[in-house]
Amino acid sequence: MSEWWTYTPADFLMFTPRVYVRLIERYNQDFWPLQLVFVAGMLAIMVLAVREVRFAKVALLPAFAVAWVFCAWQFLWLRYSTINWGATYATMAFSLQAGLLALLSLDPNHRIAVSRLRRYGGMALALFGLLVHPLLALLSTRSLAAAQTFGMMPDPTAISTLGTVLAIRGRRLLLLLPIPLLWCAFSGLILLAMEDRGAVVPLASIVVVAALLLVPGRSRNPPGNP
């Protein structure tokens, strides 16, 4: 029997990178062009929320809840769990995250009014998950047919959620951070085991979130402002 230190992360994979990529490609084909609907819809809600449009502010967290439920059901449960038993537990975690998002959306006191660095840093992370993450398929020498998009796949959904939560004031919203952070760690390790260069993205997202959390949550108001 081989000594334990001779094993590499790839030895614990239950599937090959080719199987994983093909799974995503078939998944994208099944739902095209829903990917565009998720990305465009979420982008519109985020832009309007930043402009303090009441409807968009109210719809922001419920929209994320829908994305997490869809990922949990359609990708993690029906597809990914067939090749990775860990996805079964991830399904439960994603469903819990969707419930938290729906519950915390009932609080009317959430406002986009944190310190400037955290606000812009969070927005940049959220937009990265929405608009840039799908292009990482090219970095990993895949075709865009295997692109991972918000609402459809866990990684960009988790990253966009992390960024949005950081950009909103509200102590209770910190409850929304642990599950996306745990997923980023899990996904990063899986991608490392597959020797996928995209592994740096979920792992770097954890570092970015930790750095932004060190920024004070409220900027000092100028004299005369409430």
C-alpha cells in the first residue's frame, strides 16, 4: 500500500476534468439562453439598486435567492451530485443560503451606504462574478460552451453574492457570508485537484472578502448630514 504522503489532490477526485467540462456543456445547452436572462436581469437590478430605486432595492436579495435555489436544484442536485457525492451536501447548504436571503430581504433597513472602499470593492467583486467569470472558460482552455454564469453555476453566483453583501450596510447580512465562502474554498480545492488555472478565482475571492471586511463598515458623514 502506498504511503499517504505520496497521494496528490487529484487522487481523491471521483471524476476526470473532461467529464466535469462535458457536464457543464450539456447543462448550458439544456438551458440556453437562460444564462443571458440571469445575467442581464441581475445586472439591471444591481444598477437600479445603486441608484436607490425602491423596487430594485426590494428585489435585490430575493433575486439572489432565486439564483441560489436554481443552482442547488438544477446543477448541484440533478447533475453535479451524480459525479461528486459532496454536491449533495452542497445542495442543502445552497438551499439554506436561499432561505437566508429570502428571510433577510424582509428587513427594510438595508442600504447601500457603507464605506467607499468596501462599497466599490464589493461592487467590483459582484460585477466580476456577473460579467468576467464566464470568460474564465477561455483561460482554462475550454470553449465558451463550458462558461460558468451567474444563476446557473455556483462559483459566479457565490462570488456575486459575496460582493453584493459587502456593499450593503446591515450587520445581519454578515450571516450571508459563510456559505458562499465555504463554497469558494470547496470549489477552489476541486479545481486545484483538476489542475485548473481557474482555481485561483474562488480562492482569491476569499482573500478579497477578508480584506474588505477589515474596512470600517460606515464612512464618516460630513457635517450637516444625518
